[in-house]
Amino acid sequence: MKNWLLYLIAEGEHNFGGVGPTPVKAKTLQPPNTYANNPESVIYFSVVNDQNMKFRINDFIGSKMMTQTRAAGFISTNGPVHIVDRVVDYIP
């Protein structure tokens, strides 16, 4: 459980100002080689370029599981927070 929760914390700030329609790859705090399907322990962020400007997680070419946020970009003391209502997983 700890490693899965560490996967949900990305290094750096990934918010509407720095993420666009092209997926941005980010290193997570999950130790490398924890899971075989994601040996680099990375997560991808992108924004849908339409009137709704939805923030997406792991929406990359070949992804079998993309998660769209319910709300995104909340500023906290240690970085932006994005709210989801389902499991976030990396399935290439």
C-alpha cells in the first residue's frame, strides 16, 4: 500500500501552467522497479485542449487506463493537488 501511495506523489509541480495537451512524464516517489509494468515509476500528466480544460493522468499513447480528474490545480503548501474519484494506475 505504501508503494502505491508513493506512486501518487510526483516530483516537481505539474499544473495547468506547465502541462499542455502533450503528456508530460514525471518521476514519482515510488521506488524504481517496484512494479514490472512501470519499472521507472513514472506518471504522465496532460490537459485536454477544449472548453472544459480537463486534467488527465496517464493519458499517453498505448495507455489502457487513463484517469480524468474531478478537480485539479488546488494549491497546497507543498505543491498542487488534483482530485480523482477512481484508482490511478499505470497500465501500458
